[in-house]
Amino acid sequence: MFVRTWPACALLAAVLGLSACSDWNSLSRCFAPGSCVDGSAIDAPVDSIPDTFDPCPGNLIRNPGFEEPSGTDWIAENSQLQIDTVGADPPSSVMRVCNNSVTQPAYYAARTTEIVNPTQGSVYRLSGQVRTETSTTQLIRVEFQEPTFTAAGSVLMNVGPTWKFLTADYTVQGNASASIRTLFTSKNSPPLDSCFDFDNACLQKIN
């Protein structure tokens, strides 16, 4: 699980025995002993970080690390969802999202239940780790949607089998945002029988 601020990083570094990173005004994170790397290129640190550490206070998503045996806030769209176990010593749970269409869809996704009547002008942030199941890259997006199901705030990135960190912010726009929902989605006609994993999903009200 990942952090955005210096105090949280310092605590995580102490828990894991990592050296402290110097620049926390960017998307830098501590991932490996003695290193500080950009959040867009993560070398599978997910198994080494204790599930008891909480880098996402006020998370609006239940069971964001998928460690509980049941209970999630995710709904399938053109997909099949399954909590899967990856890594070892100790193993970690992730959400696996697989394209279950018989013909190639425009996208497949896992989405959350809606946030109803969000406060106008409030900012929400959605983030998480993503990777593909195979070496084939996919265009993965973390996305906010308004009631018309149009993307209101999103980040799109080419993702392969190495974990990457994606984050997107959305500012509530009055009546246009009577409700909002969030997605982790593979876009642009993804391959049939393809899958991607995501973990440590974080949805926060920033202000």
C-alpha cells in the first residue's frame, strides 16, 4: 500500500526498514530498500507491505486490499471479477478483472457503487495499483463517471505485468454530478480473454 505525504512515508519506511525518500512533492513513493522511484513504475512491492498499514485514511471503499474473505464494493461491467492470491511470503490478495465478452468490447471494467449527492466543489481522489495478467500491455484507466456515464476525471496509462500506480482527481460539478461512480477499466477494444489485476484501491474526499 502506498503513501502520498512525508509523515506517512516516514512511518512506512520505519515499518519496512526502508530509507527515507527526499522528495514527496511529486508522485514519489518508497518501494524497495534504499530506493525512491516514481509511482508510474513499480516493481511489485505489494507483497512486502503489511496489510495493517493504512495509507488511505477515510477510504470510501470497503476491503480495498481484498484481504477479507468477502465484502467488496465492486460491480462487473463486461467482465468477471475474482479475488485472487499472488506472490508469497506472505501472499497478497488482489482483484482480478477479466474480459468475459464473446465479442471484443470497447472496454471491460470493475466499478464501485455510486456516491450519491456529493458536495458541489468537493474534490475526490481515486488511486490504486494495476498490472496485466500477461506480458501483453493494455490501456488501463482509473476513472470518475457522472450520471451520463461520461468520463469526468481520469488517467489512462499503458500497463504491462509490472505494477503501476494510477491516480485521478475529480471536482464535483453541481447538478451535473448528482451522483458519481468510479472505475478501474481496460479501454480501446482490449483483447478477448485478457485480464488485469488491481490492488489497494483508494477513494478519498480530499476537500
